[in-house]
Amino acid sequence: MTNFKESAKKILESHIKILREEGFRVSEIKLAQFNYQVEIEHTEGNLKLLIYFGKKGNKAVLQGNKELIFYQQVDNIIFGKKLFGADTPVLIEPEFYIGTDESGKGDYFGPLVVAAVFTDKSVSNELVTIGVKDSKELSEHAISSIASSIRKLEDCVFNVIVINPEKYNLLYNKMGNLNRMLGWAHAKVLENILDAKNAPEAISDKFGNEKYIQNSLQKKGRNLNLHQVTKAEKYTAVAAASILARDSFNKWFLRANKKLKIELPKGASKKVENKAKYIVNKYGNKALIKLVKLHFKTTKKL
């Protein structure tokens, strides 16, 4: 038999972990008669998160002033269902908006790619029909095929920026922060879309403070209502952007592998480190500038 009291505590502990990772101040857990609870502290006013246990299972309740932006941010993290207004379920997307996503930020070899896709209801339906979903759920073959279909859609406006390693390293030295670079790149693709389409809203996956994007937006972009949320690929335009970004990322590897006549591994692992050592031994240190993101810890190990 399920111990709902025990599972309630585990659920609350998992929420606390995520909230603290997002920078929120969370109190220690308290046990009440029918729930475990914590306070989430903020200068705007504290919220209370309760996980109830009973015969029917567990239930999460967030208490506090629902008008606060702070409340909406926490609510989105916990429930992920009130992004576009208090009564709008998560699966109902805006009528038209821009979605952005990136690929390659955690990979030692290869570029950083950021993509944006504009959709309206008609385009969103077409994107779903051709199989658009989070790129992490797709094989590389499927990503290539769906990306090709996205590019052929007549009314689908998109933009992709590929920051090759050499340029990436220059930008990183200039900006000194990956999130700042991501903010700049997301803002750039948004502005490029806005040159062709007017959109009131934009959604991107949460990678840091929203100000990283907002501070990089120009005149057109500053009118956007920008939402940064966790697991944003559940939105069609963001999922489409994730596919275009990953496809461009994969194509860079195909070209590099053909040119070097070796297979460059993705990610950041011991295998990646060994391949980097092989390249240094064969081509010298300067070869890495055009192939890797130099600020990774892997470079120091070499």
C-alpha cells in the first residue's frame, strides 16, 4: 500500500530542490496534521507550499497573493499551467507567438546554435502534423527529416544563428558569461523574426535571469511579453525551434567529421577529453580554437 505521508515529503523535497536551484529562499519543512509545508520567502511577500496526504493520495497547494509576479513564477515551476493568465491551461498556446531554443551549450565540441520560430494557429497545427515535439525525444534521423519539413512550410517564419567555436570563444572572452551570450543570441533571433512578423509574446526555455534576453533586445523586441519557463519545449514553436537548432548543430558535426576524417563526440565526457587530446597531438593546440568551447574545464585537463 502506498504511504502517502512519505510520498508527500518526497514530493515536497523535490520541489524545494528545484526552487532553491532557481534562486528562491525556502524554509525548512514543517509537519502539520494533514500536510508537509514550507514557506517560500520574497521581499514581495511570502508564499506557502503545502503537500497534503490522505486516503486519496497527495495534493499540492500554493498559498499566497496570486497577483504577485513572484507567485506566478513559483506557480509555473510547481504546476507549469498558468503562463498566459490565471485561467489559461498550459496546453492552450497564444494565438501567435515566437518560440526560441538552443543546442550545444553543454557540448565541448561544436557550435552554440539558437533558433526561433513564429507560429499562429494554422502553422502550429501543421507543425504538430509533421511530427514536431521536443528534439530530445527524437532520433537524429527524425530531427533531420522534421527540420527539412519545417523549412518547407510556406507560412512558417524561422531564424537560426550558428555560433561556430572560433566566434563563440571570441564572444565568450568579450562577454565573460555563457548566460549573457545566450541572452544576446536569443534576443538576436527574436529581433530577426520581428523584422518579418509582429508578435506580442515569446517563449524560451529558462536558462537564467530573464534580463539576459531583455537587456539585449532592441526597439522592436522590447515590446514583447517574454516568458522564460522550464521545459518550454511543450510549446509547439519552442519545440520546432529546438529541432532546427539541433539539426544545425548535427550538420556542423557532419561537416567537421568529413573534413577531419575523424568522428567528434558530442557532450562533455572522458571520451570527449580523449578525442581532444588526440587532436592536440595530431594538429596542435591551435586546432582546438576552431573546434571546441575553450572555457570548458576539459581545456584545463589538456
